[in-house]
Amino acid sequence: MMNDIATAKTAQSRSICAENPTGAKGGGGAATDGTAAQAARELGQGWKVSPCLTLAPAATTTLAEITGPGVIQHIWITVDSAWWRKLVVRIYWDGEESPSVEVPLGDFFCNGWGEPANVNSEPISVNPRGGFNSYWPMPFRRSARITVENLTDEEREGFFYQVDYALTDVAEDALYLHAQWRRSNPLPYKEVHTLLDGVRGSGHYVGTYIAWQANNTGWWGEGEVKFYLDGDEEFPTICGTGTEDYFGGAWGFEKGPGVYADYSAPYLGMPQVITEGGPSSRSQARFGLYRWHVPDPICFAADLRVTIQALGWRSGGRFLPLQDDIASTAFWYQAEPHAPFPTLPDADGLEVI
């Protein structure tokens, strides 16, 4: 990212937030009414009058509408952690009717469990206490629209956000960011969890985030991640050797018997281990894991399917197919149009239980 920082730029920098909802040049901080109008009543215009939004119940709010060409460079969002699975982020490119990104807010930022976890990776950075940052480059040619849907019947005050972007030419070969969420809760016995399927067109897969709940006591990560590329049917072109191996760890992530070490690195990590005071190997332990294929994107020319097995151990040194709660977010770039996404579950289907 630092390689061309000294190169002259011709882009026009813009930013959208509650203080400048259109991103207009010279339009920031001009609000005369907003969520902090009372706090700023003695200071007036220009003094943090409208720093955040209030999300209406059971409604979709547009965070940003941008006319291109351009590229979204950074998104920052924060809201109370109890809402991270109650809000859904969607992003639409170039006037499309179906979103290219459709993910619960917390999962998009590698925080699927509603409990803050710091993430120190290149595309996603999460800082105390629930400061969500995305640095995924998001080019668009005609337009970009970002929305957030409140799935509840409650009003949500204090939704803070900022979208930083550049109005600039976009290369002919630039692809569009896509992200899709899926959940198996519980995963049926002897079945695999599908992270992504039905992708049509050419592009490259760039990342995985999984919020994983172990429903058995003991080790849960023997399963393989498989990438079926361009017509692969029974067997994949790319097959890993185990769950912890795919996420860059080894030997069960252990720092002691039955106790897992969390870690967060530029392209892979397990920044979240939730045990509520018990050993990491107990039933109902929860984990958050990410793997970014930024230096090693997985390219496909026609179609793509990605799966992961859930395997532990049973008596006699045999593998045990697990029935865990697995919620995954897959990230990839491709040309438009994209194939329709599966219908996102309702609020009950997203809920952390």
C-alpha cells in the first residue's frame, strides 16, 4: 500500500458522514440540526451538530449515494455491539437492483459474536471499543450506494459512520467487491458448510471470515477448506489440510492443553476466543477467524464454489463430523453482473443465541 504513496495524484478526495451526507465539496460540518443539536446549542453551526444517525425501526437507511467513476477507499462505522447482528450492510454498484455486498454489520468487520474483538489486518481493522474500519478497495464506474437495514422493531440511536472515497478514473480491468454471508446452525451431520456457491463469471476470491461455535467438547478444527474452480465437480482443485492450517495456525491453535491462543496478523488470524471463563475446549466456545487472500488471490474464470468441513475426534481415533454453528462471510472480486445471492435469513436466523 505504501509503494505509490509519493506518486502525484489527480483524484478528488471526498467523504460522506452524518455531518456531510452528500459528500459535497465544502459541505462538511454545516448542519444546523441533528443528533447533537442540544449539546451544541451554545456553540452553533460548525460545532458537531450532527455527528451520527438514528436508525428507524424495521427500515433501511441510505448511508451513501455516490456518482462515479471512483473508488471507496475506507469505511468507518461504530454502533453499540448489541446491534452487530441486527443490522445488515448492503452495497450496490452502478445502479444494480440486487446488492453485491449483503452481510450483517459485525460479520463484515470480523466481529460476528456481538462481543468486541480487535483485528489488526490489512483490509479490516477493528480497534477499541468496536471501531470498525474497512480498507477493501471498492471501485465503481457509474455509482455506488451503501445502505444499512435495521431488522428490529426498535429505534437505534448513535449510529456513527464515515465513507472516504476518491472521484477518479477506474481501470478497464477493475473488478467489483462482493461479499456474501451464510450460516449453518447447526450444521447437519456429515454435511459440509458452504461458504460460497453459484458464482458465475470471472474474478478472484480474496477472503474468508468465520464465526464458529463448537457444539461439542474437544477439538473442532480437523475439517478441510475446498475450492471448486471452473467446472470442478466431485473433487476440488484446491484442498487444505485442516481448519487451523487454512487460517495460518497449527496443532489446534493451542498454547496449552485445551487452551487456544488468539492472534491477529495482516492476512490471517483468530482474534476472538470466547469461553466465558471455562477452558477453550468446552462445548459452546466461540471463535472468530479470518483469512485474506490478498497476496495469493484464488482466481476463477467461469464459476466458484467454496466449502469447509467441521470435524473433531471420537473414540478409536476416528473423525467425528460435527454439528456446529458456522456463520461465514466470503469476499471476492468479479465483473458484473453477478448471480443472485441466496435469500438472507431473517432476524431470528441471524441472531446470536
